[in-house]
Amino acid sequence: MKTVTLTNFITDLTQQGNVTVNATIEPFSEIEKQESCQVLEQYYATTLVDIPHTAPAFLPEAALWGAMFIYRACQSILLRHLTESQVRTYLLPYSGPPSPEAIYSIDLTLRFLPDLMHFAKGLSPDDVLVQLLRNTAQSWPFSSVGVDIEENSDHTTFIRLHPSLKYAYVDRIIQKRDHKRLTHPELYDLVKAALGIHADRFWPELKHVTKDLTHIEY
């Protein structure tokens, strides 16, 4: 069977949305990591036309962490013989600060996290993999639109740090109709402003959403 390198995985994920992973877990070589960073930076360049304003700069170590996390998470879903300790070892959290550069670089692959969580929905809520995926969604709200996160999560700090992330986040909330994120007044106002007079056309249910409730009122 052909070995699926991290570079192969990133290319398939970003270009096709369909991936395969190795049936055994092997360490990523330094050459493989370097090549993966190059592929990620090339993909980063293609995303710049779709993000409003000027995107945060590319941060190689953050982008690489995101790609390795998604790769290992895919393996963890498929290789159910892995122990809890092994899964925790393979899915370590990002060690750097959540700067705008880190948020956007990680998002190059972590934006596929909601899809990955969909594939893991058949697992027990107590499964360590499910817990780690939810923790990651909580930690990186820019990449997890469409996934329920705790109401007390501060998923608005980064939008004050970078206008590009702010408007891209609002666009994603609108696209996914993620009304639960609108319980934060600032996001509610931003979404309302973005939709303007077209709110009834693009998100008819929005008129039932209130700033201070966690659900849609009918």
C-alpha cells in the first residue's frame, strides 16, 4: 500500500476535500515537515483572494501543527485500537499563543474540523477523541463555526485584534447559520450589519434570534 505522506494529505485535503491516511502511525520526518510547510504556504497564498482586507501573515509552525493535528485525528477515528494515552499524545494542543497569524495559519487545515467531528459523531461522547476534538473546537472558534461551543467561551477577542479575521468570522457564521454564536451582542450586531436590508433573504430565521438567549425564539 502506498504511504500517505503529510504533504499528500494536505494536498488532497485542500484541493479535493477527500483524504486517506496510513493504517499505522509513524513519526513525521523533518523533510516531510519542511515540504508540508511549503505546500501549506502555497495554499495560504491561494486563500488571500477570498478573505476580506489583508490576511494575517503565514506562520509556518502554526500551519504545520494544524495539518498534523487533522492528520492524526483522522487516524484516531479509523484506528480504534489506539489507547487513550496514545490519542492524547498524538493530539497535543498548540503550544504557541493564539495570535491572528496563528489563528489563520492553523485554520488552513483546521477549517475541516467540523467535517471531521461529523465523522466522529458515532463515537461515545466520553471517548477521549471526541473530547479532544471538542476542546480544539472550543480553543479555535474561528475554525469551528457550526460546532456548538460553550457560551462562556471568549470567541470574540480575536475579532478585535484583526479586521480580516473579524469579517471572515462573520461571513462563516452567516454561511453556516450558526445562530448560537450570536448570543454574544458584538457578533449579533456585526452579523446584522453585514446582512443589512438583505437579512430576510439570506437568513430569514435571524429575526427570531435575540442577543440574550441561547436559542431561536418562535
